[in-house]
Amino acid sequence: MKELAKYADYVFVLSFLGLVLAAYGAFTGSDLWLASSQWLMISIGMVVYATYIKMKATAK
């Protein structure tokens, strides 16, 4: 189950990358593949999924 916790950390980092892309699109006005609000929704979904994985890895 330790590998699940490590996977959750990777998903959290990817969600932070989505947040950076959302901020870039919002402040520059230039979207990368998706609109800023869509990057934000992806980032939120990934944080929720990372939290779920982390809880599943620590629960018995």
C-alpha cells in the first residue's frame, strides 16, 4: 500500500501543474490547449483523487 501513497504524491504534483497552467492562461490571456477554468477544474479533480488515494493507502 505504500506505493499508492507515492502515487498520490505524483497526482498532487500534476494537479499543481494544472493550477500553474490555469494561472498562466488567466494572467496572460493566452490559453494552452484548454481554457483557464478548465485547467482549474482538472486541477481540483486531481486533488480530490489524490486525497482519495492517500486515504485509501492509509486506511485498513
